[in-house]
Amino acid sequence: MRLRFIFAFSCLIVLAFALQPALAQHTYLGAEKCGKMCHKVEFTSWSASKHAKAFESLKPADQAKADCVGCHVTGGKKEMPGVQCEECHGAGSDYNKLAVMKDKAKAVAAGLIVATTGVVQGVIPEEVFSVVVILVLLTTLVTPLMLRAVFAPAADAKSGAAA
């Protein structure tokens, strides 16, 4: 019984890791490129925010810790300090062409994320959010089947022993 559950859970974990390469192909451009070229008002506002100074807010010892740095940089890269626009809106390489940016529907189709509250607040990075949504959907679909597979044989064994 437990073996079936462990197998199903392992499959979900493997699926999560299998999705990682697809998510990692996106390229972050950085606030400097986006902000100074087109989004000047947004860049100025962001530059004065706590998000822009997120990496600097870490103590020097914490700046060397991967588990601290991950939430204080963009795309998990120290080369992109601070929680920049793309952390919530997705990697800019997916939608940065002028013809795409001028049409919101095209930008969204190309990968622009119109951020939800959780993502905007930097609570859930976009890449993780996508994997979590997929895992929740799969778990919702697979869990009833797993429970039936695990407990049905036990119920059959009890009913057979009673007869």
C-alpha cells in the first residue's frame, strides 16, 4: 500500500524536476535596460523602493547565503540585485520587442505576467508559482486515484476475510 503512494509521490517530484529546464530558458534583461529605455516612470519609482535595495538590506554575512539571497535578487542571480520588475512580470526576453510591448494581448501571449497580488509582493517567484500550480492540479487529479488504489485492496482483503 505504502509502496504505491511512494511511487505516485515520486512521479510528482520527477515531474517537477522535468519542468525545470523549460522554465529556465527565459532570460532576464534587468531593470536598467527596461527602465531606462521605455519604462522611465516605473524605473524611477522602483529605484526609490525597498525592492530595489533588497540585496543591500541583507547583512554582509547573509549576502553569501544562497537561502537568503534568493529572495533579495532577481532570477536567483546576484548579478541582478534587488527585486526587479521581471521577478513578478516574467523574464523580459520573452516579450521585450517593441511591437509586442505595444499590444498587451501579444505581450501576455509572449510571456508577460500581469502579476497577481502574491507574485507582486515577491512572495512566490514566477517560476516556482508555475510549478506549484501544475503540482496542485496534478495532485488534485491523482490523489483520489491513489487513495482508491491504496485503500481498496485493504477493504477487499477485510471483506474477503469476513466471508
